[in-house]
Amino acid sequence: MKNTRPISTNDVMDNRMKISNHQFKVPKAKLASGSVVGLYPIVLDDGRTIIYTSDKSKESEIRARYALRQ
């Protein structure tokens, strides 16, 4: 036999007030951590590898380092 207990409005209010049920605001910096907005793509290995960098002038350096790793 199942144990059934009617849920009263007091139980609902108690659960809503528990700190574990609160959803805190996530900072914008954390939301944008995986974003590629404002980054320049560098395509390597005929499109199999793409590296995103914030400085387009370092493209040749990144290509050289990638070639040395292979």
C-alpha cells in the first residue's frame, strides 16, 4: 500500500523558500565563455581543425606551432 500524504499550501511555500530551490543569476562572462563572437578562425588540416584567436596578427605563429606538433 502506498503512503500518500496530501500536499498542503504550506508545504509548497516551505519548498519555495528553501535555498536549494533558488536559481541564481549566471554572470554574463560565464555565459560567454564558449562563445566565438569577436574571434578570428584559423582553418588547419583542410578544415578538420579550426582554432579561434582574438589576434589575427598571430595567425602565422599559430600555424607554425601547429605544424611543429604534428
